Amino acid sequence: MSLFEFCRDFDFLDAPFKTRAIVQDSLLDIVGVMAGAASNDTSIAMRRFAEQHYPAGAYSSRLIFAGQRVNVLGAAWAGGFSADSLDAHEGHFKSKGHAGATVVPAVLALADALHHQSQSISGHELLTALCIGYETALRAGSALMATSPTYHASGGFSALGVVCAGARLLGFDEPSFRHALGIAEYFSARCPMMRVVQAPTMLRDAHGAGAFAGLNALLMAREGITGAPAETVEDVTVAEYWNDIGARWEIDSQYFKPWPVCRWAQPALTAMLDLLRETPELDTDSIETVRVETFYESMCLQGHVPSDADQAQYALAFPLAALIVRGKVGPEEVTGAAIFAEDILALSRRIEVVEAADISARFPAEILSRLTITLKNGAVLVSPVTAARGDPETALSAEELSQKFDLFASGLGVERSAEVKTAIKHIAQSSCAITALELIFHEVPPLQSGLHR
């Protein structure tokens, strides 16, 4: 089966039940993250940017959790940035990145634009497009990471998933589809990811750029702009990443994050949570020092004294300290006044983060950490080498994913949050996806105090 045939002919019910469930969980997860990010500095600034520079045109979409109608490309920029601004969205090991924070806002923007033109997209059709977008983005990411010497941000590959999903919704023929893939790949945001890991900014994992590049490529190809071939799809050296599409599912390898911080920090948080549960006397006052042994990329996070939310989320020491001091790491701990809380910072300064060769050797197939905690009474606690919660082998339960959504979407209010969750749960039966998801296109009241970047 060719990639074009897969995108043209695939039906959501063709995927295994497990894969379909992960796609719906992923939609819920991304929408919850975007709800939690709706009032932060990045989302507000990007909505303002979209309104000022991308006025509504032939394809116009409403901004998610804001409602203003802008050009679909502006909605892509804003939606991708917003989903990326709270680092709690799902991800994938082989691509060393994420698909959903690009694919979901881009596909929702396109579906809303088509709805505005009286082309109704059913819930089943939306899930079909999202499944196509996820699967192809993850395969493109795996191909890119295997063939490039540079670690690129997720926007560098997820734009291809947007093209595949969007081509299905727009009914592209094969030549236009190939040109759109080529345009998206040629203009893709192949950003040097380690730069933002070591110097965090709002640019994050380039999901806004990926959403823009994907939708932009579709619109350009629709006007006859040529761009084929896309090497990470069509070159013979990457055939192994595409030749079993429709028979094997990269989606099944996705993980879900319990906490809104970089995935590379989460094995250490998981190990600490286990120690806290196993050792009731372990608390802030009893700890002298914490040593984290981890893989090189995780060691680069450091982040003992963050100055803003971007640094707090691309950190290891600070969220680990917050988990010990506050007993949780939610949006408040990494976007609010807690970033400057002296009790958290005091413990963060006593955390050492170092590379361990044995753990680095197992990356990226496994992301692991080991903790050594020295107590003030001289006792030493050592955790086993620990993987993060939420991996396929340590999957979050349906109840845990539901609770995560409730926490992140709490700014919507209890009633609206419950209605959005119910709409996503039953989206497959909806005759019109945009009508069913109407509440995600309504404004979220801004937060009144604290640091929300």
C-alpha cells in the first residue's frame, strides 16, 4: 500500500481497538493541555500575533479557547504554540518527539475552516484524519531521526502528518498530495532542539511552526505550487519506516505524561514518587542532598533556579524539588508563583544532576534515571533504575488520564470541562465534529494573578 493510498482509503475502524483508543485518549490529552495553557503568556501573545498578522481569508478558523476568527495559518501558529506551551502532551520514543501538539490544533483549525464553508466533518471523519496524522507524523519523525545527525524539534517532522491528515479532508489527488508533502518537508522547522533544552524559550518544540508548515503546504499545493519529492518519505533509505503502514502502528508506542515538564525529567520524578510512597518519613526536612543519575540529554535540563515557566518546564532539579515539597507537579507548580517559592528553590539547589554512562547507553530506546538521597541523619536511599510513568509498559489508566484532564481543564469550570470531556468521549458518533466540540472554540476567562507564562 502506498502512502497516498493509505491516506485516501484508511477508515478509523480499520485500526485495531487499542490504536483507536490511544487516538481518542490523545485528543483528550491535547485538548486538556490546551485548556490548561489557554491563559498563559505564550498563548495570549500568539493569539494576539495571529489576530494582528493573519486576518481571516478564504480559509478562516476560530482560535481554540479564544474564539476569534483568523486565517487558518494564524490559527495553526497560535494553536501549535499553545499546545506546546505547557509541556504535558503525549510523545513517542523513536521520533524523540511529539505529534499531537502539531497535528491536533492544525486538524481542528482546518476542520473548523471547512465547517465555516459549509463542509461538515463528522466525528468519525475527524478521528480518521487524526489517526492518519498521528501515524504518518510519527513515522516521518522516526525516519528523520534515523537519517539526520542533528536532533531536530518535533515541528521538523510533524508537519508531514498535518499534510497527510489535511489531504484526506481536502480530497487531494496523488500529484497534489506528493507536492504538499515535498513543500512541507522543504520548509519544515528543522530546529536544533538541544538549543532550546539548554536555553529554554517560548519556541519550545516548534509545534506552531510545524502546524503552520503543514497547512501552508496544503494551501500552496492546492494552488499548483510544486514541491515533490519528500525525501524522508520517498527516499529508498527510509523505506523501512513506511512499507508496513496500515499493518503496524507507531501510535501504539506513544506515552502520556503525568506531569507538565520535559519527558526526560519524568523518570526522576517517577523514582522520587515511588520513594515517597515507600518511605513515609521521607520529606523536605529530612533530606540533605539528592543526586540524580540520568542520560546525557536529561542531564542537560538542570534548571535549579528557573526565571520563567519555560525554564521551569525544561528543568529537572526544580520540578523534582516541587514534587517533594508540594507533593505534586501540576500547572500551578510550573507556571505560577511557585516558580519563585523559596521552599522549593532551597531544595532545588541541593539537587545534583549528572550523566550515568550505563543509562545514556540505553537512550533513546529507554529513558531512565536513578536517585541517591542522602538524609540529614546520614542514611542513604537509592532508587532502582526507573522508567517514567505513562510509557506503554507503565501506561496511565483511563481514570488517571481523566483526572489529568480535569486538573488541566479546571479553568474551564466544572460544567464546561465535563461537557468537553463527554464530547470527546462520544466524538465518533457525532454527525458534525465541530458542532460537538463547539465549547473548545469559546473563550477561557484569563487568570487573575500570578505568573502564567
